[in-house]
Amino acid sequence: MSTATGSEAGAQAARSRALAVLRVRGAALGVVLLPAAVAVVLLAGSAVGRVDGVLAALRWPVVALAVLAPALAAAVARSISRAEPAATLTVPVPRRAAPDLYRLVGDLAERLGVPVPAAVALTPDCDSWLEDPGPAPAGVRSWLRRLGRRAARALRPRGPGGSGSVTVPGSRTAPGLPGAGDAAVFGSGDGQGAPRGPAAESHAAAAAARRQASAEASYAPNWREVVERATADPEGPVLVIGSPFLWWMRVGELRAVLAPVVAGTAASAQPDIAAARRFVRALDAAAALPSRAPGSAEGPGTYEAAPGPYDAGPGPYETGVGAPLGGPDPYAAGPHPAPGPARRGPRARAGLLWRRFTGGIARLLLRACGEHPVEMERAVAAAAAERAQAVDYGLRIVAQEQVGLAYAGWDRLLTRVALPAWRMGRWPSRLNAGVVSALTELSRRDRLAEGFATRLGERPACDLLEEPGMVDEAASLLAAELFSGPGGAATGAVVGGEPAAGFAGVSWEQYPDEVVDRKWRLEAARLHAVLDRLEDCPEPAGRPDRGTLARVVDRLTVGPDEVDRIGAALARVQRQNVPAGGAAPLTPPRTGRELLVDHVLAMVCCAAVDTAGAAPGLDWLDGPVLRTRRGGSPAAAVRTLVETRDDTQLRSWLTAAGVRPEKPVLLV
């Protein structure tokens, strides 16, 4: 079967599934109009004298039902159509911010023979997809508000002071980091950008020349352009690209990976498939209505999301800045009380009942759709993959290795490096540049290092952005908002696209001192606080062994149950002080012994830093590490102490590293 034939077969299968979904909508409309049809028959029969007896008695009740049923159905349809699905938080990338990227996407769509995506956005995840535009708010008032916002953006001049000199809301350039220019793209493999290759300097010079020419082309738009730009609605889906792909992949690899995604715009342009998607999306949003609080503002749509790095202004979460973050101990405060039940008035209760009724109707229609929506999307994906085989198919096979590598490196960077920083009230401001260093290290450690130098000579995909540093900072802040998880200091730390008070960015040079050292001292202080409570010390500050490693080691070797007692106490402290809600955690819950190993290891590291001249460090794949002159890592010795209560191996390591366990360490 040829490529064209295969794509056409997939498109036909997707359209047949879409028609099946639309038939459910038609059947629901038929059920609503059925009482009206029966009423017409009864009235006509009564007029000619053919209806009498029981049917004559049912005539007016059926007429009343024929009037009420369409009215109720219209109200339900209005609620379903106005229900907005959950917004996907992304970093919008306007055309003026990435003309080369838009040109690449346009050329790819032209080669595939499909419509061009309306816009491009980035997500801090290893995934790419097409985001269909959400429903526009109904009503003249909402249309005027949208028109006013777009007119304000359209009046914004281009060039210096406009698109040529833009800032991220709440952005900052950390000391020692390059600005939002080429240095953020072409680093030296030290975490500040893509590793240098033989052709890196020419790429950097070309990008600088393009930005200089763009800055000199400043002009004020005329009124016709203002009106066209302000009133134009997106005419197609948004191409959402995973930001790690942009920083790690080369331009050719990115084009090959995006080919199947861009090919999916052909399905979005098909009227039946687009209508079926809108119908299912509205039903999904309406089915979630009962779980939403009365009067709560819905999340923004795709095009009304939080301001990106090139659009300053208020964001969608204008609910005030939360509690100060980055305090001395994320677990030091008391338990977070659960909010009590909200008092609802008669109007609120009526609204809740209506949402439950509407949600029930939506779930009923979704069940009637069955597997047709899922099979439709599978057919669309199959047709897009078949169509994309004509473009860079051989390169796509090679690029899939880089996709798997990006997944592995991004996951380790988030769980081992970013998560400790978020819990300390800090957010790494160059996550995508850091993933380049993590993946570079991973490539050098395994077989993928073959041909690595040759690959670095190719143009990195992040060079398609005009200001990669600013986009990296915006994506890093969004990652903190999405992935911090319950108990992370980043929960509620991003308000309107800006970091809250006390939630500060940190550069990779500052990471060991700002995050690693502080994390160790917080955990060491928490461990001693637990020991104080278990020993029931009236004045723990007056103990001679307060803050010493010797106290911890001696306590763990006392009896067989002591390890479990301390571990259970640490787990209880963490469980009681983790705030409810937030994003899904990146790591599974830790057991008591695992928490105890972490806290004892932190205590050992603090003693090594304070008494033996060691220093906190950062490993791109393993996260916080201890840099010592001799002795290696104490992790194995600490694990042996906790699991077997044998301190021989740990004391040998302390002697070899020159650590004095009887000396108190500085606790936070």
C-alpha cells in the first residue's frame, strides 16, 4: 500500500468514527424533538376528530412537554458549550520571537501538504502535540474585552522597546549566567547551553546578525494592521513542542520528530473530525462541572494563558500572592489544616444541582459515544504517521534515539536536581540548558557517545529562537509550577506567571551553596529535632552533643528498634506537614528507613563540610553530591549503618576523610 493510499485510508477511518460521534449528537437532538413530534400528531388528530379518549387527555401534557423539553435541552446545551476544558499551561512563542522556527514549521507543512499550525508554544516536558483552540467566550462583553487586549498587543511597537527588547515578567539574570543571547545557546558543555561544536561560532554570529537587523527595523503599525492583528482569531491548532527537544536536538532531528505532529493538522481541517472533537471536548469539560467550586473562574484557554516571555501583563491566576516561600524548613510548621466545608446559599446550591444535572447528561452522552472518540484519534495518528513517512523518514529513526535519551535525562534532571531546589524555595532558571549538560554526561557514559562530536557540529534547534535564554527562564518557571508536587515549595509559588515572594531563581553556579548545602543543613536540623522529641529533652539547646554526628551514630547503634522509631518519626513529620493538593509528585512516597538514610547522609555531609574542608557539589545525573579530597562517597557506609546498625564502615570513612564527628555542625 502506498503512502498516499495509507494516509487516505486512515483519514477515511477517522471520518467514519467522527460521523459516529456526530450521530450520537443527532440522536440526542431527535430525543429532544420527539415530544414536539408527538404533540403535532395529537393536535392534528384532534383537529380532524381522530383522537379521543386517553389520547385526547394526554394531548395537553404532551404539548407542555414539547415546550419544556427543547427549553431544558437548550439550557443544557448552553452550559455544555460554555464549559471550558482545563487549560494546558504553555509558554507562547510569537512569530517575531522565533521566525526561523515558524519558517521550519511552515516548510514542513508545505512538504506534507497540510495546513500550517496557527501558532507555536513550548511545554516543559518531553512531548509534542497539537492543541486545538478552545471555545471563544460568548457574549458581546467578553468579545469586547478580548478585542481590547488584542488591540493593546497590536499597538505595542516592534523593534527596540517592542519585540526587540522584551522581558519576562519577574525575570532576572543570575550572576555568572549569560544573558538571553547566544551564550545561553552555545555554551561549553558546562550547563549554560548546548555544547560547542566546530560550526557553533558561525551559528552564533548569524543569530546575532539577525537580531541586530530585527532591532533596526522598528516601526509603528498603521491602523489597518492594528485592526487586522487585533480581530484575527487563530485559524488552526497550536503546535506545542517539548522544550527539552529544542535544546538537545539538532535542527534536522527536530524537523523529523515534528513531522508526524504537523501532519495531524490535516485532520483538524476536516469539518467532521473538527466538529466531533469540539463535541467530545465540550462533553469532557461539562462532565467535570460538578467537581468545580461554585463561582470559580474557569482556567484560561489556549490563547488566554499566562503571559509568555514576550507578552507582559497580568496572568490568569490573579488571586494574590500565597504565603512566603523558602522559609527555614518546609516541614517546620505545624500540620496544614484542611479547609472546612464552604457555606452555600440557596443560589449556590441551585447552581451546584444544575451542574450535577448537566454533568450527568454529559457523562450519559460520553457513554453513548463509546470507543468512537478513541478510535478516531488512533486513526488520525495513523494517518499522520503514514503521511509523515515521505519527509525525513530515515532521519526520524535516528532522532528517536535522541527522543529516548531526552526522556531519560529530563526525568533525572527533574527528580534529582530540580525537585530539591523547588523544595528549598528556589527554581533553577536554566533547566533546559541544564538538561543539555545532563544528556551530554549521559551520552559520554554509554555507547551513544560514538559520533557525539560530529553531532555537536550541527546546528542546535534552540538556535531557532531569537532569545533562547528568556524562553528557557519562562519554561523553567512553568516547570516549577507544574511538577513541584505536594509538599514542594513551588506549590502556589507561581502566581500569574511570576514567582511569588521568597521563591527565587538560582543559577547553576549558585546551586551547590543555595540548594545543596541548605538542603543538608535543613535535614540535619530536622533529624536532631526528632531526636530531641524522642529523648524528651527539656532544654535540647543545652546538650553538649547537640548538632554532632557522634550523637546520631551512637543513637542508631543503641538497639534494634531505634532505627525504626526514628524513621517512623521522620515519616510522621513529613506526612503531617505536607500541604494537600498541588501537582502529582515526581517521586513515590519514601519509607521511614529511606528518609532516615537521607537525613543521616545529610548530617555526614554537613560534618564533612564543616570539619574536613569538603564542599557541596552538583552531579547532573545524581543531583547533590559531596566533593571530598579523599574517601569517596559516604552513601554506602550510611546505608549499612541504618540497615545493619554497624558503624564500622562509616567510622572508617570518617577517619579517611578527616571528619571529626564530635564537633557540632552549623544547623539551619
